[in-house]
Amino acid sequence: MAKELCFVTVIGEDQKGIIAKMATSVYEKGINIEDISQKVIEGYFVMSMLIDIKDSNYSLKQIEEDLQEIGKEMGLQVQLQHEEIFKSMHRV
């Protein structure tokens, strides 16, 4: 079965609970985290997640709004981008 992949990026001041809140949000929507990487650089948290939204009953817009709301509460910048948009932007 084909996956429907999206990239989530999170950037902001490092603090406890960022990964936990983001992961809980996607889990509650029936979304699988395919890959995740995070790093703290001079006090700034940088994370990218590759998620599969195929089995979710939520729209891309709802998912993005919920993640951005968490970001807003925590003072983070959150962006969600569908794989097809990412591919078309980076096509040579």
C-alpha cells in the first residue's frame, strides 16, 4: 500500500516536551512517524519528522493547524509540507 508522506519541521528555543507533544499529536490522529531527527544547536531545537498520513482521518490542513497550535503555545516555528510539493520544489 502506498504511503502518503509529509515533512514536519520544528525550530525554536530548546525546551522540555517538544518531541513528546508533537509525537502525541500525530499519534492521536492515526499518523505514523516514519523517520525523525532532532538536534540542539547553541540552545536552538531543530527537528524534522517524516510522517505517513495515509491512515489518518484528518485533513492535511487539520494536521498542520494542530501542530502549529502546539508550536504557538511553545514559541516554536512549525511547518508541514506534503511530499509531492517537496519533490516538485526540488526537481532539477
